[in-house]
Amino acid sequence: MNGKYTESVALTIDEAADRLQVPRQDLYNLIAAGEGPPLARLGLRTIIECEALLRWLEARGEAAQSRAYG
């Protein structure tokens, strides 16, 4: 694939679910509720940038930790 996004920096929603080891429907539900990782459009494809996925995971971990110790 040419351009800014390659397999190493962009995932489909299904690929992201596989990497997170969660059912893809769970990830789709989070996205639909506005609580999932940020999405980007690449032509007709919807992708998740790997860096955005990592930032989203870190933010969820920090939020969970603050709730546990807050």
C-alpha cells in the first residue's frame, strides 16, 4: 500500500480487535458508544492508527487506575 498508512501503522477494526484479544463486536460496540479508539478514514476504509490505539489503551488504563485508587 502506498502513502502514509501501511500495515505497520494502521489496522482495520477487526485487526485491532484481534490485537486487543477482544471480540470484534465488543470493539464495534465501544466505537458506536463513542468510547472506542479514534478512527480515521483511508479512502473507503475505516482504520485505527496504531499510535492512536496505544494512546487510547493508556488513557483507559489511567482512568481505571484513578477509579480504583480515587
